Amino acid sequence: MKRTRGRHAVILAGLGAGLLLVAGPFLWTALSSVKPEAEIRRDPPTFWPETFTLGNYAELFDRVDMGRAFFNSMLVALVLVAANLLFCSMLGYALAKLRFPGKNVVFALVLVQLAIPGIVLMIPQFVLIAKLGMVNTFIGIILPTMVTPLGVFMMRQFIADLPDELIDAARVDGAREIRIFLRMILPLCGPPLATLGLITFLGAWNNFLWPAVVAQSQEMYTLPVALNILNGHEGTHYNLLVAGSVVVIAPILLLFVFLQRFFVQGIATTGIK
């Protein structure tokens, strides 16, 4: 019993240390957002605020059009989530359950794209968007990532494990492929869809480089791009940056809290270890 308690104590201590390492920076950011800038710049720094203030948030919303940037980020993220859930699941179903010429080639191309860094494709994508006249538009920000290779791979892996007998029975009853997909496949794909939705929302919400290249007016800025305004010629305003970071992080944390069960289950059932 003593050995078991000792092991439990060691495990709990290790988990507690890991939690502090992971949550520590987020907690420090949240606490710093209610400190005056002079206290943030103090050396040595303070952890708990000596002077509590909400003036950082008021000044942040006064300097930056956070409402517009929040709307832009939410619009881009939600459209990308909807597009990836639909198109990635459609292609995943085709690669998993349908027979067509070049099927293995298409799946190989999906795997190859998983190994290509996104930054490599940025210049050709921007040239294409510019030639189509989509610079400084929402469609220009959204179009390149409406379908992602990771999403296709996840959905294909999950759908491939679904029994073929269900699909064959539906075909015998006269159901078309679109009806099979909408009425049978999608209702069974709750965990991977939730995982894909969370990953897509997180990537779209935090994406800085591509929106910064395509969006060329403040009316089109997403939240990460809008916060970059605070790094101006007058210097860096750390109190406003940490307050803006809390505004950006808060929706992601809330979303993960509500979907963490589906996220873990989706990762465990799609072959990603």
C-alpha cells in the first residue's frame, strides 16, 4: 500500500508539473492583461497583478476595431469549418468506399500534400488569387483551405472502417450515393467531424500569414492581423498585446472545453497516434 501511494504521489506530482508547464503561459497572459504596462515591463516581473485594471481592454477596443476583426475571423473560421466538413467527408467517402479510375493516385496525392509545408504553396496560391481578382476579399482568404489533406485523410480513415454491408444494403434498396452519404455515412461520423471541425476552426482562427497577405485594408483584417497594428512605429504596447491575446484565445478554449470528448475520440478512431 505504501509503494502504491508513493507511485500515485509521484504520478500526480509529474502531472501537476506538466499542467503548470502547459497552463502557466496562458495564466500569465491572462493575469498580465489586467496589469498596467509599467508593471508588465518591470524587472523582475510580477506574476500576480499588484495593480488591477481593465483599462487595457478599453484602450485595445479604442485603438483597434476589434468588433470588425472578430466578425471577420468568425466568418472565415465558420465558412472554412463548414466547407471542410462537407468536402473532406465527401472525398473521404469516395476514397474509402467507391471504385473509380485513379483512386489510388488521388489518395497518394493527398498523402504527398500532407508532407508539403503550407508556406511552399503560398506564392503560387497568391498569384492565382491575384489573377482571379480575389485579393482583399473573403473568398480570397477562404478559398485555398476549403479542403485540407489532413481532413481528407482523417475522414477516409474513419469511413474505411465502417461496414460495407450497410452501404450494400442501401444500394440494394435503391438508394443513390448522395443519399447514402447524407443519411448513413455522415450520422456515423460524429467524432471525426467534431475533431476536424475543431482543428479547422483553430487553424483558421489563429492564421496570420495568409490573411495578412490577402487582406490589404483594415476592414478585411482578422484578429491576428488586427493585433499586429499594435506593433507600430511608436513601439510595442505589451499591455494591449496580452489583452488582445486573451480575446483571441478565449473562444478557442471554450470551444475545446465543449468538444474535448469528441476530439479525443476522433483522434483515437482515425488512425492518428
